[in-house]
Amino acid sequence: MAWRTSASRAYYGAFHAAREVAPENIRNTKKDAHEKLISWLAGHGKNDWRTVIGVILQQIRDHRRKADYERCEPGERSGGE
């Protein structure tokens, strides 16, 4: 449970911080806000700092999803094995 809480807080903290640097049309979107922000960040070219932030944000989001839906701590096998 601690991993789930930590992953969620890390992701949402990073999401809200990253949203602050996005243009208004991205910041204020309601539908698909997470996907749109990550896509906007990742679309700035290989060496741009926003692209790096977009990649990291996507990785943290993936960890949050895994923590929410796989119900196991890192290093444990899912499925009761």
C-alpha cells in the first residue's frame, strides 16, 4: 500500500508541476489532460528539457498505473506466485 500511495503522489505532484510550464490551452484542458500534457512535453525534440520531462512523467505515470492495478509491491510477482 505504501508503494501505491508513493507512486500516486509522485505522479500527481510531477503532473501538476509540469502543467505549470505548459501553454494555457494545455493547462486548461479537461479531456485527456494527462495524455495531452505528456504529448506536448515530448514533442519538443530530443535534446529539449521539456522532452526529458515528458519522458520522465510518462515513466512515473506507468509506475502509478502499475501500483494501482497490479496490487503488488516492487519485486513481488503478481498472481500470488
